[in-house]
Amino acid sequence: MREKVILICSECFSRNYTISKKTSDKKRVEIKKYCPKCNRHTIHKESK
């Protein structure tokens, strides 16, 4: 089973992306993605 996860920019804290991950994974997701608000690539982390 998979759950929806919201990714938040680590610099401006805007919620930009929604992804799905396995429910068995306990580690938090960290991906470098483009932030339209910052206008550059930043690290996006899984929200709580």
C-alpha cells in the first residue's frame, strides 16, 4: 500500500509537490527539486 506525501521546500517552506511512497518506509523523503517560488533547485523534504 502507498500513502500520499507532501514535499516542502527547505528554504521558503512552500508546499510544491505531492508524491506517493510505501507505507512500510519509515525514513523521510528528501529530494532536490525545482521550487517555483524560490526560482531555483532546492532540497524538498517530506512534511509531518
